[in-house]
Amino acid sequence: MKPRNILHVESGQVLIPAARWCDSFFSNLRGFTLRRRLGQTDGLVLAYKADSKVNTAIHMFFVFFDLGVIWVNDAGEVVGTVLAKPWRPSYVPPAPARYVIEGHPTILSQVQIGDHIQFRLCDE
């Protein structure tokens, strides 16, 4: 899958310029596990078929750094955010979400619940 720009609609700002798109069971399971470093612009999107709290819950086992996590529903609305710490067993969104954006913790200061996110192919 081609990487996507993650765009904050209200500000027009690109949050992550080339996020890895993960839409298979194994790519979602892998996420950032076993990586040793996270760059300022690194990110990924765990994409699911429908809004869900259960499917979009994440774990931090074998993740060695903090992550800024943003949950986005099918309408593109931010429904939750969290600073995820290494080795924690579970983080669950406060409302059903379809997408989980994982990136550098600094992305959390750029969004609020109720904001909107767009995903664009990097070629566009």
C-alpha cells in the first residue's frame, strides 16, 4: 500500500507526510513493534473496515518508545487521543474508531477531539 499524507483539516497542516498504511491483520499487529527508534515524521495508520472500539484497541508490547495515538472514525473525526507508553497492555479508544494513527508524541499537540483528519495518497 502506498504511504499517505495525514492532513489536519482545520489547520491545513500535514501531521505526518508519509505514513505507512496498514490494512491487513499482520501489518496492524506489527505496527511499531521491535523498532528501536521513532523519527519526528515517522507514522503509520492502522485501517479497519468499520468503526469499532475493540478492533482499534492497541497494545504496546515490544514497543520501546512513547507514541502519540489518534483515533479517527469513519467520518474523519478525531474521537480520542493518548500518549501511549512502552510495554502497556492496552489502550482503547473512548468512542468507536476506524483508523488509528500512531506517530511521534508531538502530533498530540496539533489535534483535539472533534477535529477532522484526511488521508491522501502521497502522489496527490
